[in-house]
Amino acid sequence: MTVAVSRPVAQGIFPLVPGSFDRLGGTGHKEVGNAAVVLLPYTPSSVAVARRRLTADLASAGIYESAVGDAALVVSELLSNAIRHAAPLPGSTVRVAWTLNDGALRVAVSDAGGGPMPRITQASPAAPGGRGLGIVETLSARWGVLRDEGETTVWAVLAAPHVRETVAPPVIPVPDPVAGNERSVADA
């Protein structure tokens, strides 16, 4: 069952709140604005559901296709890691949240923690996994972890440029040699 909610972001649910830290050891700030919050079953099939919902939201917001793809990959990695390495939230769910403000996309995945602090590892070339947070590191401007009241939230901030609106070429009037009237090039 998927539960979607749009509301102001509360502290502890999303990144960059007091007490969170990023990979560089910096402290965050309080997030403002509206966010999509999706509660999903704690199963691997939820990764595709979250990815589809996020890409639909970003595409309808007019975000560049390449940025949408990067965001989908980051959410996939964060959610896969939560399902693989952590415990579910009450109700056997996991929470995925995102917000789009000022050309930046902030995504977060929250679970009940229970495992070691998420960190980048160096996977051997033959290893089938272990590269998820390295991918997040590469695609995001910054990322971090917040542990608060029995929840772990791994978050990332990505660039989310809007596609420029296409402007129709100007209509230049040209004389109509037959009628002697002006008409536009677009009428020809």
C-alpha cells in the first residue's frame, strides 16, 4: 500500500535539519517548503514504485531529463540500501521523501535503522554490490545521515535544473507578391 502526503516538511523526517550532518562533517539547516512523502511496503518491489513516482513528479515539474534520471538512480540506491541493511518503520514500511526548491532536489529515505552507520565502502571489482553510496556521492552535491528517535534517514541533495521554456521564433512579415499584402513567414 502506498500512502502519499504533501505537506510542509517536519524536523526529523527530512535532511538538513538541526542535528543532521553531511559527508563533509558540516551541519545542516531546517528545510522549508512542500514535499512529497511516500510510505511504501518494506519490500524490494517498492524501489520501482518510488522511482516511478519521483520521475513522474520531476518530469511534470519540468526538470531536465538527465537530472530526473540521476535522481531516480539516487532514490533507487538509498531505498535498496534501506531494505537490504536496515529495519522497517512501524507497519513494515519505509518512508521516501523529496522536495524541489530553488533548482535543488532533496531526497531522503527513512527506516528504523538497526544497522551500522551508512558509509561508502570500497567494493572489489568482482563484488556484486557495495557501490550504492559511491553512486550517491558521485551524483549528488552532498549527502548525509540523520539518526533521530529510532529512525535513520539517509539524504542527498542534487541539482534539478528546469528545462527552459521554448520560445517560438519571431514572426517576420513579408510582402505577398500576389496580393501586395503583408503576410507572415509562418503563414507560408
